[in-house]
Amino acid sequence: MSKSNADIKTSASFIEQVNKSEVSVSYLFVKRLMDIVAAIFGLIITLPVFITISVLYLFGEAKGPLFFKQYRYGKDGKLFYIYKFRSMVVNADEKLKANIELYEKYKKNNYKLEQHEDPRITRLGAFLRKTSLDELPQLLNVLKGEMSLVGPRPIVKEELLEYKNKKDDLLSVKPGITGYWQVSGRSNVGYPERVDLELFYIYNQSLLLDLKILVMTVLIVFLRRGAY
């Protein structure tokens, strides 16, 4: 982790000292209002991107469904489909699990693989991931109320085990498109450090922290840091 991000880092020992405070109703109201306005505005201005990527999926080497959807855990443990532009071949999850050796490596490597060794990722998909454009459809999740702009990343069942006795804390808030983990290194920060970062946000959430994360996310996406 770089020194430039030192002020947004935390440790497990520090987290344990922070008491989870009640989140005000006014904060939740303003946050939801921000989510709705930003999601609508974002979907409108990125419509040309949606159309362009749709055409590429119709006629390019990655022919198939435009969206990838997968069950993730949301607030209060409710499962929902997260949406992304498909960056992998069709039936990617099944193909990964069919390769036992690669699947074990995927789990041990914080539920990801390097792009050069991941046979599931298409050439278009690699570009979408590097630029974070694959995340744009999650604005639909935000509009539906399943996600927020800022929050812990929505996780799959295997990842939930990493939170151990802190599962309920993680599931007490809506997951986000971006969050404390993303601006603290994203894919370069794995478990168990990721747990500390996600919990720090939950215990310290505020509009000021949300705005700080959003600004830092824009900078990180522009610099293409930690995305693969």
C-alpha cells in the first residue's frame, strides 16, 4: 500500500476499538437520494457506451449475452443479481469450476486470477475490466435499491466465510459500486486485509467519507490502478 493512501488505511486492532454507531435516518435518506439521482444521470450520459458495447457483442469475437449476472449478498443477507458487462466467455463459472486445479488457485488467490492466466476473459472483456467500464450496469442495481454508489463490494458465498463473526456487520449495509477497499488498492489488497477495510467503512460511514471515496474512485479509474 502506498504512502499516499496511508490516511485511509486501518488495522484490525484499530477497527476493534471502534464502536459501531447508529446511522442517522437523515444520512440514509440523503444517501438514497444521491444514489437515485446519480444512477439516472449516469445511465443517461453513458447510453452511447451501452449502445457501442452492445454492437461489439453482436458482431465481435465475444458474441453472446451483453450482461453477466451473478448472485451476490446484499443488505440483510438478501441475494440479488449483480449486473456487469460480460467480460468472459459464456458459462465462465462452470468452465472455471470444471478445471479443478485452476479453481483451487482462484480461491487461494482471493477469488481472482491474473488476466494472462485466466482463459475465461475475452479481449474485449480485458479492456472493459482495465477501464472499469464493465461495472457501469451496476447503476441499474443502484436504481433498484439493491446497491449504493458507496459501500462494501457485494460478495459471493465463498467470500462471506472470510468475515467470520463479522458477517452480520458486513450485511448490515447495502453493498456499493465503489468503496473503501477500492480506493485502498482494490485487487492489490486481498483477504484478510480486505475485511479490515470494508469493516472500517461500515463503522465510520458518513456523507463526508462517501464523497471522499467517490472523488478518489474517479482518480483511480482515470489512472487505471488495481483493476483486473
